[in-house]
Amino acid sequence: MNDIIVGAGVSGLSYAWFSNNDYTVLESTDSIGGYCKTTKKNGFVWDYSGHFFHFQDKEIEEMIMRDISEEDLVEPVKNTKIKYKDLLVEYPFQKNIHQLSKEELIECLYDLFNNSQTEYSNFKEMLYCKFGAAIAEKFLIPYNTKLYACDLNRLDKDAMGRFFPYAEKEEIIKNFKSENNNSYNATFVYPKQGAFEYVKSIVANLDESKIRLNSAVVAIDIKNRNVTTKDGQTMHYDRLVSTLPFPKLLDLCGIEYDKRVYSWNQVLVFNIGFDCKGPVTEPHWIYFPEGKYVFYRVGFYDNILSQDRTSVYVEIGFSGNENIDPDKYYDRVLEDMLAAGLISKNQKVVDHESVIMNPAYVHITEKSIVDVKNKKDSLAHYGVYSIGRYGSWTYCSIEDNIKEARELANRLNR
């Protein structure tokens, strides 16, 4: 059996790792890793964005960490905050409303316990129903609107799955005295040399001669099971495993679909390194719901890695069809960081870079869930399988990508 794998990110490489078949990996760019890449500049270690591993599966943890020394890892207890007005409120907001002013706490409690909305059909309605108007409008709606860059009415009610920090009323009240801010990831693992170490650990188990870079797929003939690359070469496959964004796969296969079903956001990431340590010394990342700040999240590599110079990633959300010019936002980012108290006037930038992730977060809707399932089932009849965050058009972790690749490989191996 001959498998062609489209995309040399974590999902595609993991499938190759678990598969018993001969394979060829086709990667459109000049390097492996997908979004799980690391840049090293002037002593700073930056990823394309924050990639922090939260192990749930012991087998995967052992496999990934087998080629990474414990001395090369950090495993901090997660410290995350929310910049709300002049406060740094602990995350998640809904469990920590007792850290607000007395007036705002009363407002949140009143709306939480006097909420007449009991039914919901989309993400925004779910926020109002579960938490009341005050909590929803102070943090949950403005933050997620900045993140997804769309009207939250569009998203499915379970768009974030297990990653959304739900909290029952009883939990919220108990947290006033006995704090428990655990979500799905109380701790995380991060390599000191960046997230690309995960990729290197996977690739160590593969035949790298079977990975072809600069080999973008431009057409897929599902009836004859052939792919054509940008250099005009045609290759036959028994099975094709794609990690491409799902609508792109449909385009390449010549499958008609309603393009209105699929939308997503883009994220502009700035990695910025400064000459000395700044005023933020503990949080690993901070969320920013307020519109006066251009970014929705700022993460601190220096606090994760115990470094003596501020090193941050800054994330800004855009709709999927916007043209983004990073130069237009760089000065604004520095101004907003200063206004938010994240840096001081005496700090100087040593180096910086920008990355555009497109797509970044997909918009999971009722229609997209149904359409993806139906079309994946149809493609499977032609030996075409789509996996990964973008291939399955979902919200998931790096570990989820590896698990999905393992499950598909095990099923096809049988």
C-alpha cells in the first residue's frame, strides 16, 4: 500500500509515524512543522504562536518525550490573568468575579441567578444562558469576538468543546473562598528550545527521505487516485491523507460545496524581544477583552522560561478575508503594551518578527459540522482521509492531532 500524506505538520508527520504502509509526505513550503515552528534570534526563542503541550494520553506523552531530555523541558503550573479595567483578574473570569469591585460582583451575581434564558442554539446565546448578561458582556463576549473576529451568533453552541471553561453556579460561589481555577490544563510542558522540539521528536522516527518539501499539491484526481504537484509531477496513491484546510481539499478534489459554510479567522502574531525584564514577572499569558487594546492575548516566554529579558508573543485577530499589513500594527502594539503596563518606557526592542496564521481558528457552526462529516464520509470511499485541526475543521490541541492521526493509522493498518 502506498500512502500520500499532504502536509508535514504535526498531524501529517504523526500519521506517517503510526502507519505500517509505505508513504510519501508532500509539503508545500520549504520546511516541516506547519504552525509548530520555532525561530531563534538574538538569544530569543519564539514560536509561530503559543504552543504548549497539555498531556492527557500517557502513551503519546512517552512517545513524544522519548527523544527530549527532561533537562530541556519546563513544566510550570499555569498562571494566566485577564486585564479587566485596572485589574488583573485570574482566569477564568466566570470563576473569579469576586475579584471585581463590590458593585460589579453584585451585578454579575444578580444576572447569574436571575437569568430567564434557558435555551440556546449558538455560542453567544450559550454565554448569556450559562453565565448571565454581566459576565457575558464584561469578558466572554468581547474577548471571544476579538479572538474569532466574527459575530458569535454564527458559532455553534459547543464551538470550543472541552476547552471552554464551563462553571456551574455552585463552583463560582465556592471559588470565592477556595480557589480552583483549573481548566483542562492546570500545567503545561514546554521545551526550552521551542515547540519545534516536538516536531523533531516525531521526525526522529521517520524516514526523512520520504518527505518532499516545496511540493504543493495543485490537483487531486479522486477517481484515478492521482495527485499532481506544482512542478507538474503526477503521483498515484492507494490512500491519501490530507491535513490541508478542509475547503482547500474540496477545491483540489473538484468537489462542489457551499463556500458560505466555511469561515475562519486569521491571527497576526508579533514576537518581540526587549533588552531587559519588564514589569510583568509572573503571568504566562494575559487576556485582553477591552477594545482599546488591539491584541486579545499577550504571552510571556520570559516568565515561562525564567529569563531576564522580556520576550513576548502578541496575538491580534482578523476575519479570514482581510488583507493584513503587519507594519500597520507594530507601533500600535508597542503603544498598547505600554498603556497596559506590560512594558516600561526604559525598555528597548532588541528584535522582533511577525507571522500571519491563515487560517488560525476555524468557525465551527452547525452547518460546518454536518458538511464536514458528510463530505469526509464521501471522500473515504475514494481512499481520501482528512485529519488535523484544519483537516477536520475543529478546535483541538496538538495532542488531539496526534491522537486523531494514530486512530486513523490504526484503523487503516487493520
